[in-house]
Amino acid sequence: MIKPKRTIVAESRRPAKADPLPRAPAAPQPLVGAQFVTGAAQASQLPPPGVPEIAFAGRSNAGKSSAINALAARTRLAFASRTPGRTQQINLFALRGGALVVDLPGYGYAAVAKDVKRGWQDFLWDYLTTRPTLAALVLLVDARHGLKPPDRDVLGEFVPSGRPVLVLATKADKLNTTEQRAAEAGIKAEIERMFPLGAANVAVQLFSATTRRGVTEANAAIAAWVPDAPAP
Ligand code: GDP
């Protein structure tokens, strides 16, 4: 008698290898690793227009240097200085993705002599209004004070061009929650009044270099404007 062949089908008891959990993409930090390229004290010292540029502008003391440093996770990227001669130049930094960050001198520096100041405002203004590679603007505004006339001038020139603007309402840590909400809503409402058609291109973000409030959001907004960079 021929024994029927027994086929033993062993069921594997080993659990299937679990798929690795999809890793959340790292939050972008486009300014991390930025390298100083050059400083320009006059238009002729600017590099020829090339890659896209993102300008940081604001009134003196608005918190621009602190914000740039917070975004770059550095202590000395923006050459924060109390000496007018050192802050009165346009400083350019290359991002890892190739774009440039342009740190504009704070406007309304009371300590600068009138004629020098006039020249400076002209240089700043020319850069903001005529630079063909200027792709986007980060405008620093002290959350406690809101938009001031020179900020409105800059926005008035920039927003109708359709290029995006990120307004960082700085030093938010100096306000309580109710005041923060009011500050943000006040800036937004004013921008909507000024630019019924262009307001969609202007984002307003509460920001604090001290507490790092708004750093992630600002990084995400800036990252959307610049070419992809390798992770820092
Ligand atoms: P800039 O002239 O626009 O570059 O302004 P700075 O970054 O030099 O800041 C001006 C002053 O505001 C300095 O005394 C900073 O320490 C202070 N400051 C800047 N950012 C903040 C912030 O987020 N919170 C607080 N409490 N102070 C800040």
C-alpha cells in the first residue's frame, strides 16, 4: 500500500515585518547654514542680479537682526550692531538652496546725519523698487506699534507687484494673549483696507525671537519661496 504523501504546509508564525512608520518630513529651515556673501554700501557694490532674493526690511529696532538670527539658529548671522556705519549696508547671505537673503538697513535711524540718511533711504528704496531679482519680502513690525508710515510706503510699493510678503509682528512676548490677537488682527485689517486685491499675498505672523514663537511658520513661508535646499 502506497502511503499518500503528506504535504505539510507550514504556516509561518513569524509576524510580517511591519512597514516602518512614515517619517514626518523635517520642518524646513531655509536660513540655517546661510553664508555671508557680501555687503553693499551703494548700488554699484551689489552683485549683478542672479538668483532670487528675499529681503528683510523694517524700522530700526523692529527686531530684524534678532529675527534673522532666530530663523538661522545662529547668534551672529545678521551683523547686529548699534553702530550706524555697520548697519547701514545691505548684507547678502547665500542660502543652501542658492537663493539670497538680503538684510536691508533698518529705516528711520535717527542717529544718522540727515544727508547721509537721505542717501541711505534712496539706496534702500532703489533696491526695493528696482531690483529685478527681488522675489519676496519679510517685513518686521514691532507688534506693540503696528504699521508705521515707512512700513506703509514699503508695502504700497511692493504689494501691488504681486510678490509675496510675510509681515512678522515681532516681540510678541511683550504682549499678553489678548493684545497679541488685537495686534495681529489690526495689522491684517489695515493691509486688507490698503490692498483689497493684494492682501491675499500678504501673510501676517506673530513672532518672538525670545520665545521662538512663529519661527516654524516663518520658516515654512520662506521655504515656499526658495528652491529646495539639502537638509542642514
Ligand atoms: P533691529 O534694529 O531691527 O535689527 O532690531 P534688533 O534685533 O537689534 O532688536 C532691537 C531690540 O529689541 C534689542 O534690544 C533686542 O534684544 C530686542 N528684541 C528683538 N526681538 C525681540 C523679541 O522677540 N522679544 C523681546 N522681548 N525683545 C526683542
